[in-house]
Amino acid sequence: MKLLLLCLGLTLVCAHHEENHDVVTSNFDMSKISGEWHSTLLASDVKEKIEEQGSLRMFVESIQALDNSSLLIRCHKKINGECAELTFICDETEEEGVYSAIFDGYNEFHIVEADYNDYLILYAMNSNKQKKTQVMVLLARKPDVSPQIKKRFEELCKDRGIPKENILDLTNVYPCSHARGNPGAQASSGQ
Ligand SMILES: *[C@@H]1O[C@H](CO)[C@@H](O)[C@H](O)[C@H]1NC(C)=O
């Protein structure tokens, strides 16, 4: 009986291990984060900053690790109702793995967790005139991720004091595809 339980236990440990074998939480290989990404969940302790008109509401499209250890990040963002493509060169700070970008003040960010072929969780601290805002984003290689990964993201947000109600699901939100064609076409003819 004991042996059977031990076997069962080992099987469970192995199965669990295998499930997580690609998840990296330190010493990230930045070349492996290059490529296209989709913003799936976006969270902040200051929710207005990531809501419809919020300055930090951004949709990451791609990340490219440059030879000089800087990152090139392409995003889409609605500015005054119009879609804009933003490109950031983010230099590595003195701290390894921590990058900086100037946008709506000063931002420092780092990767919290990654499974290079599946998802990437970024944590950023925005500082603007003494005000600090935390932002977390879950990027995915596909337009959506599994519920388990979303749950994991919620936990990591909670660890940093960001409650569940401050997490926005962007998987069905298209920042630009509608704006590109004819932005004025939707004018309502209310009576
Ligand atoms: C790295 O290269 C990019 C593109 O050439 C440049 O814009 C950026 O300033 C460079 N970063 C550093 C730290 O030199």
C-alpha cells in the first residue's frame, strides 16, 4: 500500500513538473522573447490609467531584442479616438533585466515570468510627477491564453496589491482595426 502511494505521489510530482517545464522566472533569454505578442490581460492599481481613455492603455504588438541589449517594442494605442502606432526603444537600466521607457513620465519594467512560446508577464512602474502607478500585462503568442495562465496572472497581480477588479480582459478588444477605415462612419443618428 505504501509503495503504491509512493508511486502515485511520484507520478503526480512528475506530471506537475512536466506541465511547468517551460516556465522561466529568472535569467531570461531575451532573444527568445522576440517576435509577435498579443495583449490579453492588462492590470493596474490605478484603473483609470488603463481604461478606455487611460494613458497607459496599450496593446503590445511585438518585441524585438536588439544586439546592444535594448528592446524595441511596438504598440498600438488610441489617442484622441485615433489609432496610433508607437515604437519604443527601451534601454536596459543599471539593473540587469530591468528596462526603461519614457512615456507618460518614466517607466521601468521587467519580466516576471515567461514561457517563451506561450506567454510573458511584464511588470512596470510608471512615475509621473511623484505619482507612481503599477501596471501588469499578460502577453500571449496567440490571441488568447488558457484559464490557468489567466489565474496565475491574477495571483501575481494580487501579490503586488492589484485586485482582480482592476484586471481588464483585452482579448476581444481591437484598438485599431475599426479606426483604420473610416473613423467618422459610426456617428449616431439619435432622435
Ligand atoms: C541600441 O540600438 C538602438 C538602435 O540602433 C538605439 O536606438 C539605442 O539607443 C541603443 N541602445 C543603447 C543602450 O545604446
